[in-house]
Amino acid sequence: MPHTKSQEKRDRQAIASRARNRSVRSELKTRARKVEEAAESGDREATEQALRSAQKRIDQAVAKGVLKQNTANRRKARLARQAL
């Protein structure tokens, strides 16, 4: 139970940001899976499009503070390696 009004507000903000962050992380996983599926199918154009889309969303997650920059770089590198 919060003792101050400021802590009550922080609790509300934490709940909202947690929901937002979970949504973003879930979308990142979905986009990564689409890259893998496209790479396995052998469709080069679809793979490149899925990779660009995933990389864009990863960069947006960094801008929103959901991911750290190094984590984003690592994920993008791994996805690019899978897309080959």
C-alpha cells in the first residue's frame, strides 16, 4: 500500500508502462518469427521485407526505452544472420 500520493501515481504509471512494454516486446517476437519463417520458406524478397520491418520496430523500441541499444544491436545482428 503506497504511503504518499506520489507513490500512488508512480504505481499507476508503472502499470501503464508495463502493459505498453509487454505489447512492444510481444510484437518484436512476432516480427522475429516472421523473419525466421520467411527465411525458411526461401522467399528472398519476403525475407528482406520482414527483416527491414523487424529492424525498424527494434529501433522504435529503443527510442521508447523498451530495449537498450546494445540489446537491439544484438537482436538485429542475429536476425540478419538468420535471413542469409
